[in-house]
Amino acid sequence: MRTVSTSPHLHSGADTQRIMLYVVYALLPSCAWGVFVFGLRAALVLAVSLAAAVLTEYLLDLVSKESTLWDCSAIVTGLLVGMNMPPAISLYIPAIASVFAIAVVKWTFGGLGANWANPAMAGRVFVFFSFTSQMSTFSLPRTIKAVEVASQASPLSLVKTVASSGQSVGLTSMQILAQQGVATSSFADRVQAATGIRAYNVDAFFGNIPGCIGEVSKLLLILGGIYLLMKKVITWHIPVSFIGSFAVLTWVFGGLPLGLGFFHGEVLASILRGGLILGAFFMATDMVTSPVTHKGMLVFGCGCGAFTFLFRTFGSLPEATSVAILLMNIVTPTIDRFMKPRLFGEVKKGGAQG
Amino acid sequence: MHPPERKEYANSKALVRLPIPSELVVSMSQHLGAPAKPIKEKGDHVEKGEKIALASSFISADVHSPVSGTIKDIRKVTMANSVTCDAFVIEPDPQQHEAFTKKVDYQDYSKEKLLEEIKDKGIVGLGGATFPLHVKITIPAGRKVDALVINGVECEPYLTADHRLMLERTKEVLEGIMICNRILNPARTIIGIEENKKDAALALEKEIELRSLPIEVCLLRMKYPQGDEKQLINATIGREIPSGKLPLDVGAVVVNVGTTYAVYEALAYGKPLYERIVTVTGDCIAQPCNVIAPIGAKVKDLIAFAGGFSKEPDKLVSGGPMMGFAFYDEETPIAKGTSGILAITDEKDYRKSACLNCGKCVAACPIGLVPTKLYSLITHARYEEAMANHLMDCKECGCCSFSCPAHLDLVHAMKFGKRMGRKK
């Protein structure tokens, strides 16, 4: 039988399902690291969020008489929800987050492509405000030297708590962590001895810090991000403008809350803490909820970076990345409206054509 | 944008002439504009190259018989682009006489005479748009052309007709270009060729140098859709045509290399445009080739000449795979605008997902449109808004659909939206 269809009769091979699978592949190393340092409990959390997301998608498909499981977007959402959970969390919390993400954030707005917020991100924020204490208690990774405590605040919130108590004026965040007796891995100690790079940064880069399952290993997340760039699932615009604007603002103003003055922000440490890397490469780049033009993506990324910086530095909550991205998700349609590509042959006002 | 080239099927195949088929179906509407008006009747005998239909309005073109033969019928025919129009069914004489082999000296023809000859020989743009050439190169008073751009880009995958022409008829093509040059008298004449046809560019350059012609060859980096007028003018002389404007508005005229060859034949031999080069190719064609075929030959004749199908194709396409028309009937005749006949395995995935807002179509659009936005407006019947968002600037080049991971029929929507928008 011969097909008659409108041109073009060739296709690039880009495909929704393949895009989603690429994202899953890019996330897996970081998940594996989370399971390695936090134990099988972390695997259980990941499994529960994944299962809850996929099951919710399946049940809603039955309701709306559709079939959307094949696009694999529910797998991405479930995985991201799990990665944003502390390892020791009660299992009903990731389940609630996944159900909320798929059913409320995605499905009620019309399913994949129609949601205004990144489902996983919104799911995380939802349970963060509902179960704040559980969501802020983190297990220590197994790579850290034995200490009495089994759980701890993340470095980000620890520094914030101390700084806001006003007892540490003039101390850098490194000094605060040391003062609080935060331990480092023996590997990081050796690196510090050999190269002078601060052990806290080394640990944060490799993922030897208390934190959410999938957001601790910056190394593996960055590698995953590079994989997505190579596979052309994402472009550089959002991660670079996000991290870049955050870095600049942190450098200029980041020292203020610690009483260090202007231009004393700890850029590297700030980038390596919290969910910034995961957010910049995997959450802010969510196609559905970010602008379509490259210009718009740059604006979006800068907005994410600026809000993350503001919330982190001057806000009352330790984590800021997800709220910042959520905020920019709201602005995305407006960005798309104003950041149109240049129409071919269009000359800027006042400019002459050569 | 870089679609797969797939030129290797036919780019080494020298031009060959199709034997005269047993029946030709010559359409009255093989050019942009009004269909031509028949001047022959059923039962009439016509000579090779005899005029059988006349241009019926300003934008229209004469049609000539490709053979000597008898008009068996005048009936409706549906062309590959789904246009249905009147056509002559011609049965060729068993004996075909040689015609248009004697050289004519046209060197002292005036500009007007040259234009008249071009009109008389029914020459239209052979790049695909089939715009009557005499209209295009008659410059209205007060307008100035300082650049003549010759389109040798052939950016559509699979197609190799222009490539072979430039390679094998180098002198003739250049002579045709010089005729256009004489008519327009531009400051610059530039041939734009993509890098995958370096051999043709070299052949042209060598000949230009030998005869010290005022023609430049501009080798362009591969980039689809560079063969589009707007893109080509930008690539060769760095001028952008604003929305809704024509090449003339930036002082340029674009003529396809195939057209310049037709111009050469029209003047040097007095030969009307009644045949053209068609690339018969695709993964389902046994022996892909570049064939000189009489207008009105049926697709089945061309395919049979190319050794038939090596396997049953999913799709027959007239033209290139990015902008060509899929059709199903092998009885369909070719026309002046038929640059290729493809028989291919369908690689398209028809499993659509929702639009992910990924922006790949936006990045791919050479005009700077937002296809995803237009798609959503058109599917919601908001045609006027789509027009306000520059829908009419869309060239239907196919870059958006080609890139779309959700496999949305973006080009289809654009075509439909334009139609609905024009109605209002």
C-alpha cells in the first residue's frame, strides 16, 4: 500500500519517547551513586516514586481513555521525584509527591505538553511544604568518617541556620562548617592535602555530603547533562545562563549575609551545594515548561539563577532552586510572547540594511 | 538544517534520454499562474515543438508538443501535486523526425527579441516553482537589478538533475546564463553551488576562466533550504528580503541552472521547453538515473526505464523529499516542474505525541517563525492570528516537521492555515 502524506517525506529521527529515555539514561548514574552512598533504602525510595508515577499515569489513562505510557515521560517524572527525596524519608511522601506531580500538575492541565509547571519540581515543592522536617533531614553518606550522628542538615541549611543566628559574623561558609564539626571524607582530606582544594568542595563535587538521593553527585549530574547536550535533548542556553547568573550574583552579593561584604561570595561552594546542578541541567531544561526560543531560554535561565540566588541568600528556606524554577515556569508563556525569533529580513528599528 | 543527502544513488549517473513512450499526457497547467488555453483539437496532428496551448494571462506560459503525433483526446488529469486540469493525450508518430538541431545565430538579437523568444518557447522556472521566466526577467520601469543569482544549489536530498546538468552541459549552461545576463545587465552574476557539487563548480570555473566570462562561482556550505530564493540571495550577496517582498525588492533576480539551459536551447536552437531532466531515484528504484524525458511522459515509463522497482515502495514522490508531493498513481504524467521521481521506503513515524514545546521547530525555521505557535493557532481555527504571526512567510520547506520529535504535521497545518487564512 502506498502512503500519501504532506511533505516532508524525511524525518530527523527525533522522537518524544527517545528524548525521555535519554533523560532517564542521563539520570541513572547519579541515582546509582545515591544508592551506593545512602544504601538500599535510597533504592526503595526511588522505586516507590517511580512506581507511583507510572501507576498514576496508567490509571489516568484509563479515565481519559488514552494511551500515554509509551512516551515514558512518567518514568522521568517518577525518577526525578525520587531523586529529590532524602534517603531516609517515609515512603508515603515520595508516593504523594509522584501522584501530585502526575495527577494534579500534569493531567489536570491536559497531560504532557500542556502542564505549566515541571511536574517533578512541583511535586517536590508540594511535599516540601507539607512535610518540611522530614524533607530537611538527611542521612550521612557512607563515605564520610564515622560520627555519632546518623543524620544531619545539608551543608546549605546548616550554614544558613548558623549565619542567621548571627553568631558567625565574618566567617566563610567553610569556616562555619568546620566550626560546626562537619566531617569530610578521607578521600577529600587527601585531595585537600595534595592540591589545596577545600575538602568540603571536593566532597560536594563527588557527592559525599548529606542531601537528596539524586542531587548529591555533581560530577555524575554534570556528565549526565553533557550527555543530554550531546544527544541534543537540551541546548546549552538554560544551564549556562542559570549557573552563570547565579555565580555572578553569588560572587558579588553572596558574602553579605555572612558579614563578609561585597565580592566575597563563595561561588564554587554555592554552585556545588543544594539542587542547583540537578535543577539547571534536568529541571529547568524541561521542554514543556521552558521557552521555545534560544533568546527566551537565556532570559529564563538568568531568571532562574537570580531567583535561586535571592531565595538562597536572603530567603528563610534553605533550598531555593525548585521554587525559583517554578516561578520562572509561570513566566515562560510571557517570555515566549516577547522573545520571538528575528523574522528573516526584519531590520532592527533605526538600523539600515547592508 | 542538514537532512541526509542521499545523492549517491544518482549523482554519478550520466544524463540519458528516455525513449519516446507510447502515450503522452501534456497538462495545460504546468506553470505558476493561469492554465494555458488549448489551441488544438482532438484528432489534430501536431509537430514536435508545435504550440498546442497559449498563455491565457500575464502570468501563464505557452505549452508545446514534445513529439510529432496525434491528439487522441483532451481530458482531465490529476497531477502529482493534486491539481486537476485539462491535458492533451498525444499518441506519438512511429517515426520521430529530428528537430531543433540546427544552430541559430542569436548574437545580434535585441533584449526585447530575447525576451520574446523566451516567452514564445514556454520557458518557466525549472527549480520547482515554475514561474514563467519572461515575467520574472522583465524588469518593471524604475526598478533596478544589480545581481543575477543562478541557483545551482539543489539542496533537496536525492535530486541530482542540476548537478549532472552543470557537469555535462557546462558550456551550454554558461551560455544560457549569459543570455539572461544580457537581458538584465546586472553588476554581478553569481552561481550559487553547494559544496557537495564541487566537481560541477570546478567545471564551471574552468570554463568561465577559459572564456573570461563575467560570472562568479560561489561555493556554499551545505545547508537546507539554501536553494530557496530568500536563503540563496542572503548566502550569495548578503541581502535579506523582508517579509512579503520579492528578490527584485533587493535588486536581485534568481534563475535556476536548469532554466538557463532551457534558455540556451530556446535561443541557440529555437527549441521550446518540451523536455526536462528528471532524477528517478530512491531506495526502491533498481537503477537510479538522471533522465531527459519529454513533458507528459508518465511516471511508470520513467520507472520502467530506471529498471523498475527493486522492492515495493511505500511512497512515490514528485520532486524532492522535503517539499515534493506524494502521489500514488503511476499513470501521473510529469510536468515542467518535475525535478525528480522518488520511490522510497517510508521512514516517517506516524505515532504522534503532544507538542513538547521543545523549540526544535523554532531553531530549525530558516525564516524565524514559531511553528509550534502557528500550529496551535491553526488547529484551533485561529487563522487570522496565524496570519498576524507571519504564516504567509512560511516557505513550507519542511524543516519544522523534519525536526519535530512529536511527529506533528506542521507543514500540513501551515498549508491548510494559509488556505483558510486567504479565504477570509
